[in-house]
Amino acid sequence: YNFFKRSIMIRRVTIEDNEEYRRQKSTDVSFNDDDYKNDIEMLRKYCLNSECYALAPIQIGIPKRIIFIRNTSTDMTKNLDEDYNEEIIYINPIIRKMFGHTRFLEGCGSCKYSDGNYVVGEVDRPYKIEVEYFDMNGDNHSKLIEGFETTIFCHEYDHLNGILHMDRINESFLMTLEQMKNYRANNSYKVFSTEDDFMYAEIKKIGLKK
């Protein structure tokens, strides 16, 4: 934990580095300690210097319950723009209800091999969720999230609970980042329903194949 906060270059922890560490449950943020603001600044810096939609602190060695979202659109080119940042922050979030059904090819910088290949697969997620969370000032809020932002939020929310996207896919593939982009260009975000109750299938915790 302290190593990553002292490091000049922020480094993502992959399950190839330490799967047990990556699968731990993150702890709640305490608003009695302003240290969480430094953690959020680390998330901001990482997101603006890497090609990602969002980030959970555990991915860079900080096991705290925070979600930092940079881009809520399916347009991946925005992830390459260092000036693009929606900066949506959720602290100690809880999903209260889930509705609808979507599917999207997911990959993750925490689930890749050192040769650059990502473990990817289509993941079923809700279309709409009711979320309770705290903001930077420690004020409590409730919010309804819909569409692709739900997929992004749920991916990061799983990280907070030690769950990886690869635990939720029926068939996994290895792809480079460019192959992922090409696949998504031809297989867009799918919405099957928007109002039905949603429940995840039983997760299958799998690690990287040696």
C-alpha cells in the first residue's frame, strides 16, 4: 500500500502480480482522515495518463471503497484525450437495486498477461441501478444510474468486493487492446431490457491460465 503511494510512477497491480491481493475486499473510507483525498488524486492522475474508463483504488494498491469514473460513453477515443475527464466520484457506494439486462465485451488492466494480452469476454450486467454513496465532503446521496455508465460502475464496484470481470464471463478470450477496440466497434453495447429485475449468475472465480 505505502509503496504505491510513495512511487513516482503509479503502477496497476495485476492478478499476474498478486491475485490474492487483488481479490481482497476494500475497506470503507473514513471521513475523519483527509487521506482519502490524496487517494482520489492518485486515481485522477492514473486515469488521465492511461487509456481507461474508470478506476478502483485496489487496482493501484489502495484497498479503499472509492470509484473514480472518467468516461461514461462507449467512445473509447475519449480515453486517449488527457483533457477529457467527467470525474464522477463515489465513496463507500452500495448498490440497492438492479434492473434490466445488458451485455458488453469487458477487459481490464488488472486481468492481463505481461505480454500485453487481456483476458476478455462478454459480461451480463444490469441496465439501471439505484446507488447510495458519499461525496468528497462526506455527504450522503442516492442516485439512479442508467445505460453504459451502469456497466462501468458495476465493473469497478466488483473490484471493491474482490470480484473480477473474468469471474462473470461464460467464454473468455485473449485480446490485445487494439483487438478489443475492433471487436467493440463491430459488437456494440447491447440492451436486452431496461425494467426487469436483474440478478447476476453465480460467479466463477478463475485466475489467469499459466
